[in-house]
Amino acid sequence: MKIAIVGATGLVGRNIIKQCERLLPNDIEFHLFASNKSAGKTLKINNQDVVIKELKSENIGKYDMALFSAGGVRSKAFAENFISQGSYVIDNSSAFRLQEDVPLVVYGINQNEITSSSKLIANPNCTTMGLVMALKPLHDTFNLVSMTPVAYQAVSGSGTAAVNSLKEEESLDHTSLADYKNGYYPRPIARNVIPLAGNLLENEYSDEEMKFVHESRKILDIPKLIVEPSNARVGVITGHGVFCSAVFEEDIDTERAIIELNSFEGVQYWAETLATPLDAENNTDVLVSRLRRGLSSPKIINFWCVSDNLLKGAALNAVQIAKYLVQK
Ligand SMILES: NC(=O)c1ccc[n+]([C@@H]2O[C@H](COP(=O)([O-])OP(=O)(O)OC[C@H]3O[C@@H](n4cnc5c(N)ncnc54)[C@H](OP(=O)(O)O)[C@@H]3O)[C@@H](O)[C@H]2O)c1
């Protein structure tokens, strides 16, 4: 079996390599792609040095699968090139997520939507992925109607350049930091919270906020789900947190809700310790804390969830899908 990893040198790509080593058979032949800047360098997989190739048509051959995390522009330009030579493509970008004929898959929730004709499979947005993992067992029990998620998105969600910017900003004193104009984001992110994650759209919501709306509806198969999202960027390296107020059809029994969360593979309810991004980093599970029944209605649950945006939010889910395809 041959697997291509496109964007292998990035934050997500490097985690894809680790998850492939952990979850897939060790006799797979890996092919790594990145930009011309990385071509010729090597990365280790299963203790073997693999040379990185530049992503261009003449370098693309026949593979069983290609895992893309090199940005939407590269996905749009090259996915078809892999598919036409027989490869499945599992794409981490937002390029194809809302396309009707493309399954948007969270492993553990809706992998059954992958059919024999699905050659292109989209991996959801990292913030949505963590939240829907917590919502799925609650929805199956109480029937979700609407939600107000407020996200605290970590810097590694924006890639290597953003993490480098945070590290540089962290070394500045307070005055220089407040005036700092050369960072990755429009305002300094070190020791700070920016009340906007992603790019503002015409409707005054950001593209990251609208991903909550459209992707949650598609993954949970609730086309009329009402979503009122607000996403902030916080000076945390890894681990996206979400406070969510969710309204259900049924009255909530909080003990039952916690049992359902703990019985769902990939989710843990933390009752004694408050789950934080530091706990979520390198953790393959989504962590939930502070679950309470609503103050104004017995049909509301308020809770906090946090997950590693590079693992379940990206690389882990992509490799779980790859493993599912290998075993299919
Ligand atoms: N970070 C997250 O939490 C997260 C979560 C879900 C999805 N995603 C998505 O995953 C993708 C990668 O994110 P990331 O965080 O890993 O970003 P990153 O750390 O900035 O890495 C970007 C990767 O894309 C490659 N690349 C850039 N330009 C290229 C080109 N012209 N041709 C070929 N390869 C090119 C880079 O190769 P070089 O090193 O050679 O430049 C690198 O491997 C994005 O689409 C992002 O939206 C990210």
C-alpha cells in the first residue's frame, strides 16, 4: 500500500506522520510532498528517512490514499490529480467540505457516509470537530435543536507562521507588545485574547464562525440546527476550547448526560479537574467539563469542551479515516 502525505512538513502534516506510525500497518510505503522550499529534505517515518518531493503534477504517481494538509489552494489544484490516478483523498482544508457529494467525516460519528464512490473525503474544521464529538452523544439522547458556541481558538490552528509569531511576541515587554504591528494576527496574541478568529465575511460573522454553522449541520445531519457562534483567538499554543449553551427537545438529566459522554469513544467527562488546553494537548480524546442544566430552561445544557486541534481536530481524525479505508 502507498500513502501520500501532502503538506508533510506542516504542523498538521507532522502529526499525520506520527498518527500513521501509531495507527497504520508498518509496511506502508510513504510519499511526502511539500513546497519547493522543502523539496529534497527528509523526514523520518517508521525510522526510515523519506525524501520530500515538491508538489507538482510530474511528481504525482499512483497511490492508494493521499492525506492533504497544505492549504485549500493546493487541495483545489491537486486533489483531482491524485484521484484520477486511483487514490482516495482525505482533505484537511475547507475547500470541499460543503460540497454535497463530499462526505464530511468525523470518525466515530459518521464514517458510514463514506460509500464505494467517495474518492474525496473532507476532514472538518478543527473547532467544529471537538464540539460535535461532545454534542453527538447528547444529541442522540436529548435531540439537539439549537446552540450558542463561544470558541477560544489556539494559535497553532493557524499554522507554523502563527506559532512562530506567538513565540516572538512572548519575548516582548508589555509596552512593546501592546504596540506590536508585525505579528501574524491584526492585534498581538501573546498574553492576549482577540475577539475574532478567522476572516470577517459580509454578514459580520467570521469564516471560522460560519464553519460552526454549516459543518455542524452537515456532520450531525440536523439541517435546521440553529447556531449562534462567536469565535475568539487566544494566546494558547494548542488546544481549542468551546463554551457551548445547547438547547434540546427533551428535558435534561445531567447525570445521564455525563454517562452518555463517558460512554462515547473519544470523549471524557472531567468532573474533578477542570479540563484546559494544557490537558488537551497531545490527548487524543475530547475533554468535557462544567456541564450544568440551563438556568432558564430544563432543556438547556451549558458545558465546556477542549481538544487538541492538531490531533482530533486534524491529523488524528484524518488517519482514523485512512485506517477505516484500509480495513474496508
Ligand atoms: N493547524 C490546525 O489546527 C489545522 C486543523 C485543521 C485543518 N488545518 C488545515 O491544514 C492545512 C495545513 O495547516 P498547518 O497548520 O499544518 O499549516 P502549516 O504548519 O503552515 O503547514 C503548511 C504546509 O503546507 C505546505 N505548503 C505550503 N505551500 C505549499 C505549496 N505551494 N506547495 C506544496 N505545499 C505547500 C507547507 O510546506 P513547506 O513547509 O514546504 O512550506 C507545509 O507542509 C491548512 O489547510 C489548514 O487549514 C489545520
